[in-house]
Amino acid sequence: MNSPVIRTKISSYMTVNDYNECVSTHADGVYRFILKHVSDEAFAKDIVQESFEKLWIKLDEVAATKAKSYLFTTAYHKMIDYIRKNKRITSMDSVSIIEPSNRIDYSDLSEVLNEGLGRLPEVQRSVVLLRDYEGYSYDEIAQITELTTSQVKVYIYRGRLALRKYIGKMEAVI
């Protein structure tokens, strides 16, 4: 006779300690990501809180190793809902004409970049921020934004190209 094999499942789902560590580690990153999109501190804080609340509710369903991705995905979708609700979203295929910022008397690159990011279409801004500010891979960005990896690469390329045109010559900014 064959004896039944008893398998024990080792839980890789989050514990309360994992959750607390996740809050400490990722709250600022999620907040910065949302704030760069909406420029509304109160709303950005609300999105972060709602995202962590959703993670808390799904504590026994989310693996600790996937918590960061889960948080950014949740925050991204809540932000998109907010933008759609306020009718500020642009078409993903829309082309934004950005005029160069070649002011000789200006030297704050960070502010010029933020201004340029603010002029990008929403989807381009999101993927550029996730890639260049948060360090996500193309596949992770595709999962968060529900785009294909090819679309992500195209939007990142277009966003970077638009930023390059907006900034103009580096000598004019520095």
C-alpha cells in the first residue's frame, strides 16, 4: 500500500512584521511617485494610505517579496481612477508638443526635469518615473500599468525623447 504524502505549506505570505517593514521601506517611494503625477500632497498621502490599507486587508494573500510591486500597482490604479474622475487624463497615443526650455538665467536641473515631466502625457510620465526614479524593470512596469513590455519600452523612449527636447542643450540648464 502506498502511504499518503502529507505536504505542509510553508507560508511566504506577509506577517505583521513584514507589513511594518514594508511601510517603513516603501511609503516614501509610493508617495513620491504619486506626488509627481498629481501635485497634490493631501491626495498623494490618501493614495498611500489607501494602498497600505488594501495591502493590510490582503495580508494573507500577498507574498512578502511581492509587496512593493503590489503597493505600486494599487497606488497607480487608484491614481488613474482619480485622474479619470477629474478629467485630466490624456489619450495614451496623444502626442504632446513640448517647447524647449533654454533659459540662460536658469540652473536648477531638478526643477526643469519636474516641469518637463509634468508636461508629458500621463502614461509616459508614469513609465518614466517607474523606470528612472523607482528602478523597476520593463516587465515589472508592464505588470503595474497593465501594458505590454513593448508598449512600456515605446512610452519610455517617447517620454525620454520629449524630455530631451524640452531641456534642450544641457549648457543652457547648467
